[in-house]
Amino acid sequence: MSSPQPGPKPQEVLAMMKKVADWQIENPGKHPRTDWTQAVYYVGIMALYTVSNDAKYLDAMLRMGETNDWKPGPRQFHANDHAVCQTYCELYALKNDPRMIAPTVAGFNFILAHPQAVTAKGTDAKYRPKPWGWCDALFMAPPAWIHLFHLTGDKRYIEFMDKEWWATTKALYDPVEGLYFRDSRVLQIKTPSGAKTFWGRGNGWVYGALVRVLQFMPQDYPSRLKYLKLYREMTEAIIKTQQPDGLWRPSLLDPNQIPLGETSASGLFVYGLAWGVNNGLLDEAKYWPPAERGWNALVSKVKPSGMMGAVQGIGRSPGAVTDGSTEVYGTGAFLLAGSEVYKHLKH
């Protein structure tokens, strides 16, 4: 009988995170600087800075904020254009410079003052209850709203976030499966094998969002236990849908629909699993092994150059992926996962 493979070493995890981040810095995404795609990458860079304390990564994010004039994206009410505010909040927490969150405060206050104007825009607007009617939105906006509450003490931000989170959940969460439909278009759409359509990355967005919301939610907040219950329900569904190679597929309940492992969803799932173990919410003996398998599988998809491979392109449902496909948000998901894996191994 062969001996088990040794687990990753913390210095190996950190080195791989830096390799992927450095490649992305040298090969910047083509999307607008305040776009959600870039914003997910930024939160990954901040996670890398947190565990590495390497000023190179902090400086890159400070330059980004200055270049953006610390502004959210251009669509006032759209969750995707709030995602970049997460990094502004993180930088403000480090630097205490009011300029860093002033436009976010102004923008969010405007939304609170104009509730009748909170409607989703876009080609699939008719499928979206306001304002966060697609599950990806839960990663993009709620973490910024609750972090702003944490920084300012203004309860209006957490109350708005909480109300709208559960409105989206009522519309899109399937408590039987423990997973979210991406939006109302797919509630009745079945996969080729007849399974319900649950998009891997869409559920990764929600699972990662739970981490980013719970870390700033007061222990005594009235609905905190609901978030924890949801987190644990999703955890069970996620570990059941992990495939033998350690990755998750674009279609969670029909892995053969698109049989190649996909890294943006997998990175977010590893992030959430490892965070739960690190924070005492998940039993280490049961939940660390799938997190570790997932991390090892993610590393196997990193190209020698440092490019993060096997990332499904921008979409809203399970879609094609190749080993050579990449996107900045895939890098962000990998760095979020690595930050929690590193913390666990250093513990």
C-alpha cells in the first residue's frame, strides 16, 4: 500500500498565490477598472496581502483606488458596480483615509433615499426581482454594505443588506437541494440528464458571500443564525457535488453536462470550506479533507507561467470551459481560497 501524499506546505501555498497574482498583475484584465470582474480580483489581492504582508500587493490596490477616484462603478443601483467598494472598505480599514469610502457612502445613501428607484438593469431585467435578483449579486453587493456598516456603525447599511439578501434567497434558494438557482429563468429548466440547473460559479458566489458577510456580522445580530443555517446547508450540498478529481463542475447536479473541472467555482467553494474550518464553524476532520483536495486540484490547473486555467468565461449558467481559459475573477477566487488554506496550514 502506498503512503498517503503529503499535504501542501504553507510556504508552497503562499508561493503559488504570489505566482498567480504576479502573472495577473503583468497581464491585467481588459474590463473596466470598476467592473465586477476586476473587483473579484481585487478582493483576492487583498486576501494575498493579508497573509503575505507584502507591500507590493497593498500598493497595487492603493494605486487602483486612486486611479478610480475611489468611485463605485457607473450604474448607481446595480450590484455588480458595488463590488469594487469591498476593496475600498478594506483599504479604509487599513489607512483610515475618509476619501477611500466617501463615494461609497454617498452612493449607498442615495440608494437608501430612493428605494423606488432600485431596479435591476440589463438584458435579463425582467427576470430579476429588485435589487439583487440574480444569485451572483449576493457576492457583489452585500459584503460592501455590511463592511460599510462595520466601519461606520450606521445600521441602515446592514438592515438594507439583510432585507434584500433574504428577498433574493426567497426567490432563488432551493432548500431541498441546499443550492441557489442563478435567476428565475432557470427555475424550471432541467439539465440534459433531467436534474435541476444549479450553476457552479453562481453557487460559489453565494457561498463566498456568506463568508464575507458573516465575518462582519455582529454575533448578536437577529438573523445571524439564519445565515449560519444557510451556510451549513450549502456546505453539505457542496461537499456532495465535489468530483473525484477535487474540482466542481459548471453544472453541479449534472457533472457530465460539462465534464471538465472549473476553477472559479472551485476556488470559491474551497474558500468557504476552509474559512468555516478556520473559524470553528465546520468540523475539521470532515471538512478539511475536501478543502485540501480542492486546493490541490486548483493548483494543478495553474499554468507554468502562473496563469489560472480552467475558468469558465463570463456567463449566467453552466457553460463551456477549457484548460486554457482564464479570467481575472478566476484569479481572485484562487487567491481567496489560498488565503484560507494558508491560514489553516500555519495554525
